[in-house]
Amino acid sequence: MIYVFVFSSVEAYRYQIENERPVRSEPLVTASAPSVVDEYEQQVRELQQELSQSEGERQLLRERLNEIELELNKANDEKSSVSAMYEEQLQSIIQERNALVEHHTTEIEMLQSEHNESEEQLRNEIQELQR
């Protein structure tokens, strides 16, 4: 029985080889192949068109990003300019306040001194009158 099995395997192998030869001799491209090629070419064209649209959209997005960056830089420059102006105004107001405080302090000191002198004179006069 083993012999029959081996013989059957050999026969099956021979049959397979004989049947493969005609398949191999057939042309690789058949009559239906041009439609498959056309489909692939169509798919390639569609993919190229989608890629072109994507690149166009990407370019538009880059341009818009550049515009936004320019606007942002302009806004930052304006902000810096306005901040510098406000800082100058603030420093001017602080200097003016300091000058006013110094002036009032000087006036108060002068008035205090005058008051002290007047008080001293009045005491002296009172002491003279009491004598």
C-alpha cells in the first residue's frame, strides 16, 4: 500500500507539472488587461489630483499663516510702542507727584518753622510782660 501511495504521489506530481506548462505558456497580458491598466491609470490620475489639491490647500494655509504672523508681529510692535508711551507718561506723573510732595513738604517745614518762631516770640513777650 505504501508503494501505491508513492506511485500516486509521483503521478499527482507529474500531472501538476504537465498542467502548469500550458498556464506558463499563456501570455501574461490578456484582452481584459487594458481595462485593468486603464483603471490603475485613472486611480493614479485621481490620486495625483487629490495630491495637487492638498498641496494647493497647504500653500493657502501657509500663506494665511504668514499673514497671521505678520499681523501678530504688527500687534506686538504696537503693543510695545503703546506700553513704552504709557511707561513714559507714568514716569512723568511720578516725577510730578514727587516734585509736588517735595514742594508741600518744604512749605510745611517753612510753616512749622514760622509757627515755632511765632510761638517763641509770643513766649518771650509773655515772659517780658510777666516781669
